[in-house]
Amino acid sequence: MGQSRPAEPVQLDRSAPRAVFAELLAGVLNRVSRQPSPMAIAYLVELLEERVFENPSGLGAERTLAEALLNAQRDCGAERIRRMRGLGDHALFVSGFLADSLLGGAVDADYYQQIGCSAYADVVSGLRGQGEAGNWARLYRELEERFGDFAEILAEVGDRTRSERPRNLLGVYDRYLRSGSARDRDLLLRAGYMPPDRSGLRWWQ
């Protein structure tokens, strides 16, 4: 069985992370049919730079997404917008760049997507409530509506920074059966496994 050769891992340069992430993201976007807006692309690069090198957790004092969401909902005005944005960013980064860390965990990427979409939708409402219905509101609406797409893009960026194969291939396989993710199919192929055609599996799903 032929195997696709994994790309060489990229060495992240801490002195110029923005340029490195911009290049990685551009490479992934070459294979994406529906391109994000320029503002969304810039946002994803900034998110990668901030989370990878500065604040990977992003949750502050809270230990769970549910706790962070509950606390953010108790705030109002600019503080609520700030906290909801941070929560959405955290959910997007973890379910994307750190997607494999969720395999076999208590919660999955779908849970992170639900929380992230809710947070970004709340940001949009907050901005419009303050009379800011321009570019920023459109950006966060795009992040909400295309959360799954952007998580997949960030996951591929993460793949290009790591050389090891997934530690939980069974988890990747199960996720592939549920989502049909092109990235998961590629991970299985690179690990030496031929995933089934999902079209033939719909009868039992």
C-alpha cells in the first residue's frame, strides 16, 4: 500500500513567529476552496502567534469552558465582549491547532465548537449593541459561521509544526468516521492505514 510522505516539520522561530505562521497558513489556504476574508486571515495569524508563544491556555482563572462561559455571561459591556472573545479564541485554538489533544478526552471538538460559536455570536451582539456593526462585527460573525472550517485550517497548520504521528490513531479513526475530515484521512494514510470510504458507512451512522 502506498503511503503519502509526511511533510518536514517546520521549526518555529520565536523571533519572527508572525511571519512563520503567515507562511504556514498561506500554504494551507492554497488547498481551501472558499477563502477566508483578509481580516479573518490576519486574525488567525495573530491568534496563532498569541496562543503558541504567549498564552496557550487563554482561560484565565477558570479551569473549564463551561465555567468560563458562565462567568463571562455575568459581565456586561466591554468586559463581556473581551471575555467572550477570549473564550471563542480559546475554543478555536484548542479544537484546531491542538485538536489531537481532545482525542479520548471527556469532551470533544464538537463541544468546543458549540462553546466557541456561542461566544463569537455573543461578541457580535455586544458590538452591535454598542453601535459597532462594521468590520469587527462582520469578522466575528465569520468566525462564528465558519468555526469548523477555521478549526480544520488551524489543525493543518499544527500538523506542519509537528513531526510525530498521532498518538491515538483509534481516536483519529473514530473522528474520521464521524466527520469525514480530509485532515484525519490524511493522518491515517500517513500512518500507514487505509481509511474506508465514508459513503459506504452511512447506513450504520
